[in-house]
Amino acid sequence: MTTKQVLKLLLNKFKIENSADEFALYILHTSGEKHKLKCTDYPLTVRILQGPCEQISKVFLMEKDLEEEVTYDVAQYIKFEMPVLASFVEKMKEEEDREVQKLIHKYSAMKAVMQQRLQELA
């Protein structure tokens, strides 16, 4: 059965009158990564390929486009504690400040050269 067929079957079983087009099936991994199944995917096959342990990944029925998909790159940070995430943000701010200072210095030097050239021409 395709994802679309499974959605219709589930909505019918639980007597939900909304259209199947309003819902989607998602694979949610323990890492926090969420992947939306396409209408042409076969949910049972996809789940079997995830391995025998149900704790590693689960299939969820959710409203379509309710939340954006979370990629593995983002999902790996979801498990961090707030102090660790705050330190990441602090390091990124420091790096951003350094880059801003480099740009300010670079354009100040260019401004000085242009002002000097203008004075020479006047």
C-alpha cells in the first residue's frame, strides 16, 4: 500500500472526515530527525528498512506541512542541553563580531584611500 492508501485507510478506520490530502505520514527517528513520506512511498517497506527496533524510528500521522522537516544536521542539536546550545550561540556571536570588525576595518581603509585620492584631485 502506498502512503496515500494508508492515509485513507487510517482516516476511515478512526472515522476522521477530513481529506487524506490534509495529512502526511512521517518517520521520526530517536535523533529527532523527521522525514515526510512521499505519496508514492510504501510506509511498511520504509519502516522495515529502518530496522527491527521500534525505538529507533516510528511512523506518525500528522497534519501536512504543520511543521518543517528536521534534517539530521539540525536534529543532532535537538538533544543538547540549553547551556550547551547557549555556548554554541555565544561562540557564533563572537565569530560574527570578529567578521564584522574585519569588514569595518577593510572598508575604513578603503574609505581613507578614496578620500585621499579625492583630495589629490581637488
